[in-house]
Amino acid sequence: MSELKPEQKVDHYVILERLGAGGLGDVYRARDTREGRTVALKVLPDDFARREALAEAAHVAAALSHPAIAMLFEAGEEAAETGRLYLAYEFVAGETLRQALAGGPMHPRRAVPIAIQVADALADAHAATILHRDIKPDNIMVTSKGAAKVLDFGLAPFTGGAAAREAVAAGATIAPAHVASTVAYMSPEQVLAQPVDSRTDIFSLGVVLYEMLTGRSPFAGATADATLMNLLKAQPELPSKLNPQVPPELDAVVMRMLARDMQARYASAAAVSADLRAAFGERTEHILEADREETAAPILAVPPGSRRRAALLILLVLAAAAAAAYPNRDAIRGWVRHRFGPPPAPVIAVIPLREDGQSSTYFADGLSDDVMMRLGQTPGVTVVGRAAARTFRGRDPADVGRQAGATVVLTGEIHRVNGDLKIDLQLVDSSDGARIWTQQFTNPPNSVVAAQAVIAEEVAKALKVSTPASAVRERTLARSVAPDAYDTYARARDAVAARQLDRAIALFEQAAKQDEGLAEAYAGLAVALYRRAAAAGAGAVATAQERIREAATRALSIEPDLAMAEFASGLAAPTLRESLRHLVRAAALDPSYAASYRAIAELIAPVDSVRAAALTLRARRLDPQAPADRMYDTAAAIELRSGIEASRANVKQIVDAELRALPQ
């Protein structure tokens, strides 16, 4: 591929200058004539073969939106004869971390804030189930103000380093140029061609941080074989041995990131960020701000208070170790963590409850679904992984929390005693599997909905989240439900999970007849009717719209604050404004309800692709496996498309007005 010259065009981009060559091809500074902005334009080689796969990966990467991630604006193919593939990125004025490291090791006051920003970016991407797989200095930009930007998220399989990783896994010869640039940053599991997860990125970031602090790689050898042997066998020196400015607390964080055993490594990038901040003491936030302002402040001295903090940390570690000797060590460790440590962010996953003596799980699953719904409606509590919950059954809670991106996991059992439901629950810390809360609830079967509200309230209290009194709470606590109706409703939820929509619809209808006050049955019926119609193809949604609206309206007349009913009303609404209003209210009532964000995103994508991508990312963070309800055939979507043809500005005005109430 010949080099492009200034003023040459690639679609609506005008080349300004060549910046260099990257893993995906030549990189140019270019002007986007459509949006009036400067971009970094990556132009791929003419013989690039994996076009469809790249387009799919780029679509996923474009949904990421974080201050420390270089935003991907567009992945396109030139309409001209050349058919060039290109990626248009946010232009970052600065240098790569590789260039920054040319001057030797960094003082921790510069290295740690960069690592924190990268860890925060990884945490954000991992929450959306997106791995980087190629964290290295070449893929991190650093601005003159100290801001870090991670490049090429999700595109590692297509870069030049991919060949090196494949060669390592296959035991083939590795090009010398790739030893220092790629192989030295691979994790042991990548070297051994084993399954990878978010901890792979954490290991690679550990290598980068070690290099920032010491000026050299922890594992690099003279040859590829030597580097690989070091990765699998060698124990690197402590960073403080090579750079006396590195405090011991920072040594501990770096070496845990570099743990060869994945189980010994940090479970999440968020935990890395938190420990980096803690290891660098109260200076971290000041340094992050100072770097953004590009101050010329002198190197900070270690304040005397840090020794006192280190002593306190040692005492707490000893206390936790002593507690481990007791039979009830999990409860004690949980108490120590919550009494002395900062309260964890209230992000919770739920493992479906087990029902004692029952071979069928439908009732326990249905009850668990509703507990998740009540928790999602609790202000200050975020529920993740709702659609995937059934796959969590029987698994270790800490593993579930790590997979779902939750800090705590709710699990427990249901027992039927003298006709009552006895529910034993516990909260488990995702970081170490310690039990931090247990409680037992006993209720008659007709108060199962009220029990869910009480459970959500008590869990929130355990997470140190206040639950103010409200009319919704009082109304829910007073609700009585016919036990046979709830049993049928639980069977319907089970059928939905199994994608047996005809059976689910029949069961929802039966449950509504058994108890005409069961709002959840009508809401479930409306959503199931919509999904069956959407799967049937064009025109089916319009045919079913009246029936969907009737069921959703009935649910709202019984329970005006039921998020699923508002969601169903949004699917069946006759106008764009009304549809958005219902969908936004569903999200406001239950900020963890991923389906509402997905539906809004799909609806507004033709007129506001940036906000649609952000909402899609939010939904993916909350619930990667949640179904995407296609809005293409709804009346609202049809109105939006016809409105765009008449006046795009008017449609955008409606979207902007209705989305003001969307939770931030």
C-alpha cells in the first residue's frame, strides 16, 4: 500500500500528515470533513483479508466510552475503487508510553497515575466483557498533561502482534522484532495457549508498570526462548531493589499483578486501581490532578503519616490472619473488611436460590428473578448478570462475582416448613469468598412479593445503602398473592428463560386468571407477546400491538411503579415520544434493567448513534446476556424513520427532551 499524501482523501477524511505505522497499518492525522474534527486515521493494508471479523470487533469496541480509552469513531470502507479499510480514532496529542520510557525509569509519582488510569479503563471494558489482550507501552498514549489513553481495544487479533502470539502458542519461530514489543508482555496463560480472562490484561499491565518503575522488563531475555522461559519460571526482582523511590506497598501490588498463577493474581482491574491508590497513599488523587494540570512540582517526599498507615495495615493483616484460625473465620474476616476497609461499591450478582427437596428449580428461579428485580429498584444498588443468573447455579460465589463484575454475591436456600417459606440468605465477598452477611426470612406463601421487598431492603442495609420510606414500599409490603398464581407465574418465567414463548404466554395468562391482581403476570405476558411477534418478522409486531398494550396497561393499573410494565408499554406505544417516555421511566424505576437501555439504544440509533452506543455499553455492563428487543418494527421506530426523512432536527429534539430523565 502506497503512502498517502497531505490533502489526499479517504472517504470524508482529508489526510494532514503521516504519524507512523501501527499494528493495523499506517496511521495519519486527518480532518473529518463531516464532523469537523481531527482524527487519527488508521488505513489498513490493501490485502487485509478479515474484513467482516474486523468490522464486528470494531462495532463492539466503538461502544466503549471512558476517559482513558481512545474512542473509535468509525470503522469504514472507502467507496472509491481502492476500497480501503480504515478506522477513525479520537486524535490524542502526545507520545506513546514506549516513547516516554526511552528516557529511563519513571518516578512513582508519574508511573502510578498512568497505571491507575489504564486500570480504570480496563475495569470499564471488562465490565462490558471486552478484553484487550495486548496491553503494552505501544498501545498506551500519554498526553503532555499526564492523561493516559489505551489504544486498539478489542482489536488484538488483527494487529501485528497477533502473529507473534499465535507463533508462541504454536511453538513456532518468532520474529526478533516481536520479542520485546509483544512477547515480553504476554501472560503465562497466553504463552501456554490456555483460556484467558480479565486477569490476562492485569498481568500485562503489571509488566508495563514494572517497566515504568524500573526501566526494564521483568521477563525480557536475549532471545524469544529466554523471554518465554523467564515468563514461565523466573521470579523478577522487587521494583524497589532497582528503584529505591518505589515504596514497599507498591512492590506488593506490582508483584501480585505479576503472579504466575491466575488465582493468585488480582481478580479485577478495579481492585488493582484501588490498591494502587491505597499503596501510594493520600497523594494519588493530588498527583492525578497535578498531572492533568501539567505542574512542574518537585518530587514529593514520603509523608510521615504513610508509616503510620503501613503499621495499621500490618496490624489489620495480622488480625485477619488470626481470625482465620477460628471456625467462624468467614464471618470475622467479613466483619474486619467492612469495619475497617472502605465499603465496597454496591454491585451485586444473584445465584438462583436452591429449594430444599425439590428436583425442579422453576419456583426458586422465579423467586430469584423477582428478588433481582426488587434489588434493581433499590436506589444505590446495582444488579448485574440478571439474564445469566441461571448459569450461575452450583458455582462458587467468588467465581460468579468475578465473571459478572460484582463486588458481592447473594446466594441461599428455600425451605418449606409447616406451609411457610423459610428463606436463608447470605452475601459473599467476591474478592475472597468470605461471608459478610446472613439472615433468615420466614413468610406465608401469600406474602411472597412482600418478602421480596423485605429481602431487598435488608440486603441494601447490609451493603450500607439506605432505603427511604416510600408509597411503593408500603404498597408492596401490603400485597398478598395467591400461591397457585405465583407458582404458575414462576413456571412462565422459566419458560421465557428457555425461550418457549408460546408456553410462557399461556402460563402468564393462566397466572393472571388465578390472581387478577398479579401485575407481574400481565407485564410478563406483554413482554413475551412482543418477543414472539418480533421473532415472527415484519408486520407481526403491528398485529400484536393492541394485545401487548392491553396487557401492559393492565399491569400498570395494578402496580404503577413496575419497571417491566413500563418497558412493555414502551414496546407497544403508538408514538416515538410515548415509547421513549415509557422506556426511560422503566430505566428510572430500575436502573439495573439492561433491556430498557438496549431498547432505547436501538430506537434512537438512526438519529443519535453516539448516545445509542453509550447506552448499549451500559446495558452490556449490567447484563451481557440480556436479550436485545428489536425495535425496528415498532410504531415508534417507524415514526422515527419517517420523521428523519421530514426533519431530522425535529426528531432529535424529541429524543433529547425525553432522554433528560434517563438515569446517569
